[in-house]
Amino acid sequence: MKKFSLNTFNLKALVLACAATVLVGCGDSETNITEIPPTPAPIDDGHDHDHDGELGKGRLAIASADQAVVHIFDLEDNSLIESINITNPAEYLYASPENRYAVAVQRSFDTVEFIDGGLWQEAHGDHFDQHADAPVLTSFTLHDVKPTHYVPRGEKAAIFFDGNKETGANANLILLSDESISAEKLIAEHHFDTYMHGTAEIRGEFVLTTLRESDAESSLPTQVALLEVHGDHFHQEQVFETTCPALHGSFQTETHIAFACGDGVLSIEQQGSVFTAQKIANPVDMPEGVRIGSLKGSAESSVMIGGSRAGLFLVDLANQEISSFNWQPEEALTLVSYGFDGHNEHGLILDNTGQLNVFSAETNWQLDKRISVFNALAEDAKPSIIASKAHELIYIINGQEVTTVDLHEGEVVGHFTLDFTPGKAAWLGISTDEEHSH
């Protein structure tokens, strides 16, 4: 198997023998190609085009919770296509930026592996040819210390490796794309001078990432730096004076990049190549010991949703204020799981009564509809919400059942059961454009 060590690799191919324990993905597995009618290339006429009818439903990659296996399902008929053996159990599973690959993060084992889901397209003149190949484990593997935050933005993704205080391993940041995964190389990487539990946000040729004082007690960063890509590495262009103590979590809109801090949210505005920062303070009525630790939302909305152990908050970047997200139509409801649709146009909260509450980014996250999904949820239920990026469908994994919900129609449209205990999951396939007119 081809291995890739971020500490020693010089971005040129290093060929090793296929490991005998790997059952799939050594370059000699059979590939089955399904002929699919070609998709016309998008016409650039200033209007958005809906190609939903031309795209399949995609595939669902579901990691086993207790085995080093990732199962790939065909969402056309919910059948199991392949079970792919990986090196260690996947603690996190993500889709690559263009949804071709499943990114299997094995944090405890300092390893990231990539499974080719088999669905991809290539441009041929005035149309795209769509491919449906057999899923396969690629020979591209990353080895560095504690891969943790995976942040896809547009056609690229950042992976932040935390490093390790005990061993003295420093943090590392890398950039990837579907094309670079296919070529088995990185776009660029940046080595820090200390360990930290960090993150990064990609803005074209810029990346905003985290900094931590090497003598600080906490592993959490306290500042944000602006890096610019130069070939296969970065140059540090700016360190923002406004601090962000206990930084954890980030998100961005078309104009702003936000980082969650212990004392509020650091909001950074971009105008061309100029970035300016200011702090949005926590509200005075925020409970003691509570802080926002995650940020999500829509790139087209100036209001983000901040997650905390005390519930959800609305972070208004335009008005520079944080307020509680009072989503409950009934006082007895509690949040069980939350997520977003495939293009982050709707926020989704699954409540304890089995209702899926749908909120619209267009109206600053006002309740749009409620969809009955389950009759009841067990008290210890931890359903996960996985969104299609080709259709208005989401897949809710609850125990060993997968439920398909059509957000447009507002109803459950399918179920299938699993014969294993599921862990993390990711949707793979050919997505529609993320540009939408409102």
C-alpha cells in the first residue's frame, strides 16, 4: 500500500507494496462501469440550472462502530454494494470536497484513509460523462498526529492535525481536493511550532487558521493567523490582534469568517485581500460556564447557528450580537440531533417526539415546517443526519435503521435496515451546484 507521511514526505510519489491484509484497493480489483446518459455541461447564462432529474441518488458510506470496515450502499435501491476493509476503525467519516471519496479519519491511530466511492464525472466538450465504478480503498494514506478537524470549503478541504503534548509532536495543516486525492498528493501543508486543537477556514488562496502560545496551559488556541498559499506551502501574512481565548469551532459566509471563543465569537470580514477582525461578546444572560463551541450555517446568511452544551444560539454577524435560538414550538421539546440539508439552506433539528423541525436560512432560521419521522425516540437515542447534495433528501440513521426523508415533500419516503452497528456516515455522489438564487 502506498503510504504518505506528512512528517517525511516531499510531495513526490512513494510506491510500496500492497499490504497483504488489505482486501480491496491494491490496484488489482475489478472495476464495473455503469453506462449513464451524459449530463449536459452547465450553460453560463447567468441563471441557475436544476439538474436534479439527471443525477442519481448517490451512495451512502457507513462506518462500522466497532470494526475496521466501511459499508457502501447504493441509494437507488438501498442495496449494499461493497464492504471495504480499512486499517483501523473510522472514528470520523467525511465526504471529500466534491463527494467522490469517503475520508476515513482514524484519529487514535494517526491515520487518514480514502475510499473511492465510485461516482464521479468528467467534462467532455459540452457535457459531462458520469461514471459509476466499484468502490475501492485507495492507496493514498496520510500519517500524522491526531487528525481531528476536517473543514471542506468549495473544491478544497483542510485537515488539521493536533499534534501531541506528551510526545512533543507539533500541529500540522494540509489542503486537499478530489483532484489531489486522485493524484495522491497534497496541495499544500503548514507546520506549526507547537501542538494545538486547531481548525482552518479556506478563502481562495488564503487560509485563516489558529495559533497557540507554546507555553500556554490549554491545548486550545487563542489567536487567528492569515496564511497565503505559495505553491506547496504557506506564508504567514497576518496575526489578528483581537484574541479568541479557548478557540473551538469555525464557519464562514460569503463575506465573514467566524471563530467560536470562550468569551464570544471572533468575526473577521474580508474585502478583497484585506481582513479585519472584531469580537462579538457573549450575551450578559449567557449561563456561567457556557460558551459556543461550534458554528454552522449558510454561506448566504449573515446569521450563524452556534452550538453549546446549554443549547443553540443565533450569531448575527451583521448586527454583531448573539441571542438564544428559541426554536421550540412546544416547551416540552428537547433537541436530540441537529444538522443541515445538502447546501446548508435549511437547519434541521430532530426533537424527542420524533419530529424533524426544518428552519430556513432565508428567513434567518425561522421554523419552516415540521415533519413526522419517528413515533417515538428512545431516551438514549443518538440519531445522525446525513444530507444528499444531489436531491432534497436526508438520511437519518437511528440504531440499525436508515430512514429517508424528502424535505421538499415533507415526508418519509423510505427505510432500510443494517446488519451491523453503525458509526459515522457520509453521502457520496455527484452533487448539484451549490449556487442558488433567492
